Amino acid sequence: MGSFIAELRSGLAALAPTRFPYARFLAALILGTAGGVLFYQAGLPLPWMLGPMTACTLAALLRAPISAPSVVRPPMSAVIGVMLGAAFSPDLLAQVATWTISVLGLALFVVVCGLACVVYFRKVGGFDRTTAYFAGMPGGLVEMVIVGAERGGDARTIALVHSARILLVVMTLPFLVQWVEGVSLDARGAGGPSIMDVPLSAEIWILVCGLSGAFLGHLLKLPAKTLLGPMLVSAAVHVGGITDFVPPVEIVSAAQVVLGVTIGARFLGTAPREILRILWLSVGSTIILLALTLAFATAIGALMGLGTIPLILAYSPGGLAEMSLVAIAVQTEVAFVAAHHIIRIVFVMAGAGPVFALLRRFEREKE
């Protein structure tokens, strides 16, 4: 409890004028909102996330005076988590038993993707073995950077590669979904209730689920705790039939804008030449990942008798929040998609370090 309070105080302290770059963050929000409006008017998928993400990535390339302090992401992640939890239904438990094949397929998918991307970054990117290994893992941005640096890898390169993976997968997958199934992700046809149409209790439930979920995530030491904790609490109250509230579309859209801004701003402070090099390399790895995603989704879908869309979204190595938002946009099984992304992250976090240690030991024995 004490460490949780200490983290909360640290976050509040970061809001002090001497530390919080108000003007740069405001500029990022204005730029991101403008990008969202342009994407919305163009009828592009997930405009309030992809628009800000694109605008801020371009701004980072141009070294524009913007910033997105890390302190702003957790509360927005909590809102997204509450929204994802609201998509869970009381009949969810009856469905879990049918996921065995897809989870086993996911384990194989993680191994194949990791192997393919590690070889790609080693042979094409020219990375050293450690950097290529942890950069090629299909998930766990923060964890792979930390563990990779501890094992002697280039932490900056690993971070940039994973940021580029999320950026490119999230930017391309909605269009791939539209192309494969012919479904429309035009945002003007999607969304939830307006803030004017929901009772005050909905906002209260968002606060309750968000705060209690963040604490739960910290207590259980969950990955992406400010997202998964609120999602679990929100899912529990919905599956238990305690409430059926849905977060207002205005709040969810605002959270997506901030989420998109923070993803695009990850490249700030890096030389444009280095950003372009990593992005160019990541285009190749993204093509590999999406091709494998489509192949596995088609094969596992045939075995399970499911459509390809839920499995494409469940297997795609983009962000949990981002892929779940696409699932909501196409009105597919959000719980199925979210659960598989959580499992993928656990697979990567639990397996990457030990497997790397075994490989290094095997290499030393050969020498």
C-alpha cells in the first residue's frame, strides 16, 4: 500500500509547473486533435487514435516542440480499460472453455514470430545477437527493453523497434481488416452513447472501476497495470450483472487522443535519421508479423469454425488497448481479443528471458 501511495505522490509531483511541460503537451494535444479531426472527416478507421498518432510521429520527425509526459498515459489507459471491461458479458465463462485451440495456436504463433523477427533483425538490420533477440519479441515493450539492457543489448534500439512495431501494426491492421473481410471501420458509423445521454452513475462507475482497478493492478503487479486492473474490475461488475454502464463516447475519444499522442511522441528526442532507419526496418518486420498473423488466423479459424477477424485481432502483435478498440469498432468478440493479448504478453514476458539464457548457455558449451 505504501509503495502505491508513493507512486501516486510521484505522479502528482510530476504535474508541478517546474517539471510538467504544459506548453509542449498542449501543443501535442492540439496537433493530435487536429489529426483526429482530419482522419474522422476522411472516414478513416480509429480516427481519434490513429490521427493523433500519425500527427505526432510526423512532428517528432520534424523535431517540433511537443511532448507527452508519461504521467498522462495511466489515467487514459484506465478509461480504455474500463471501456474494454464493459464489453464483457455474463455468458463469458461459458465461452472460455472453447478457447483451448486458439491459445495453443497463440503459443506457437509467438514462437514463430519471435524466431522470424530475430533472424530478420540479425541478418537484415545487422543488430547484435542480444539486441536482435529482444527487439524481435512480439510483445512486452517495457519488459523487453529492461531485460535486454540487463543482458547487454542496445536499450534505445530495442525501445525504438517495439515502438515502431506498435505504431505500424496499429496503423496498418484496421485497413487489413477492411480489406480481408470488406467490413467498414468508418468511425462515423461507430461509437457509444453521448455523455448527454448517460446517467451520472456512468461517470461514477468509471471513477470507481478506474481507481480500484489501478490499485488492484499495482497490488497484483500486473503488466500494463493501469489498463488491465481497471479492465478486470469493469469486467467483473459487468459479468456479475452488477451494472451494465457504458462509458460515454466523448470520454473514450479523449482517452484515445491522448493514447495516440503518447505513442507518436515516443520518438521524440531521437535523431530523424535514426527514426527513419528503425521505421524502415520495422516495415519489413511488420510485413512478416502481419503475414504470419493472417496465416495463423486463417488456419486456427478453420479448425475452430470461427471467422478470421476475431483471430486476426487476437493474434496481431499490436497493443492490447489498440487492438481491442479495433475489435469494438467491428463489433467482434472483445473479451476473446483482449484475453488473447494478455496471454501473448504473459508468454513473452515469462519465456523471453529464460529462453535467451538457455541459448547463451548452449552457445558457450559449443565454444
